[in-house]
Amino acid sequence: MPRKPEEVWITIDGQPLKVPPGSTILEAAKLAGVHIPTICYHPNLTANAVCRVCVVEQRGSRTLVPACVTAVRPNAVILTNSRRVRNARRTILEMLAASVDLSDAPEIQAMMEEVGADPRRFGDDAQRRTFDSVKVDNPFYVRDYDKCVLCWRCVQVCAEDVQYTFALGFNGRGFHSEIATFFDQPMPDTTCVFCGNCVGVCPSGALKDKRQYLLEVDE
């Protein structure tokens, strides 16, 4: 009978902890009761380390590492709330707030308040991601890409992680990247089956139930 791999000793914020081998730093932190903020991470989807809000300091690493995809190392010493980590998170969130409408993202707003992020830091001249209009092209949900934080959750849940529908993907590069359908077709003309999973995992209000959207517009 094969031997069970031995657990790994690490230290998180001064707390010694034994965790299963192969655990990510984020999983280890949860075992220790330590909160690490995340945006792109979702427990039912493949971790992709896109947003970098979950970065932590690991002794021996030259750069901060994303906790959602970095596996623990034996005897690792990890700091999840050091000054360097807080500064990095603050800058990431300020850049996000300067370019995207976060008015429907209360969890992200709470993160900003926690780290003292100032959404006005980059001034009124900061370039914002804006689109011509809200896409209302089906009876079930709307797409307001002014509020999209490019976390990839909707693309992942629509693809191999859950639905295998592949109705959503990416267009553009760099600052001009966007979530879109193939050739930007209306949603009813795609492979979408209107399961609603994409709306359920969206953290920013970019995807929203159509009835809810219409009620908000009428207010």
C-alpha cells in the first residue's frame, strides 16, 4: 500500500502550520484562518492568477507571489499582510478603480476600504474602459462591460470548467482587452444556452439579471 505523503510545515504570519503537500498558499491560509482577498479566484473554477490581489510575501522569493496558484514549500515563511503586500494590493485596486466602474462591486469596494485605496489617486484624466452601451440582446441577462474587471470567471465557467459551451472569449490586447462573443455576435446567435452560470460568478455587476437591470434603470 503506497505511503501517504507527509504533510508540510510552513509559517503564515508567524503561525506554524502543517498542511497537505501540494496545497496552495491560499488554501493553507484558509486552514490557518487567515483571510487573503481575491477577485479572479473562485473555489469552483481553475485558479488563473489574473488579478494579483492575492499576492503575498514569501521569504526567498524576489517578487510577491500569487497565493491562489503558488504551492507551499516545506518550511516556507509567508507574510500575507506586510507593508509590501498592502502597498501592492492598494496600487492594484487603485488602478482598477481608475479604469473600471466598480459601483456594483461591493466586495471589491470593501477590499479598497480595507487597504486604504484611493480611487482618485490617478486623477480625473485617467483613461477608463468605456463601451458604447449596455448589451441587452437576450431575455435573460445584460452585459455592461464598463463594469468588467477581466477576471475571466465568465469565460472559465462557460468553457471547460463547467458548461463546455464556449460562448464567451476574449477580444483585443492589453488595455483594450475585452470579454466578447465570437465576432461580437448577439448572444442568441452564439452557443450560449442561457444557463446563468456566468452571471452567478461575476464579481463586479458586469453581467446582471435582465429583470434586475430594468428595475434599476426605472428607479
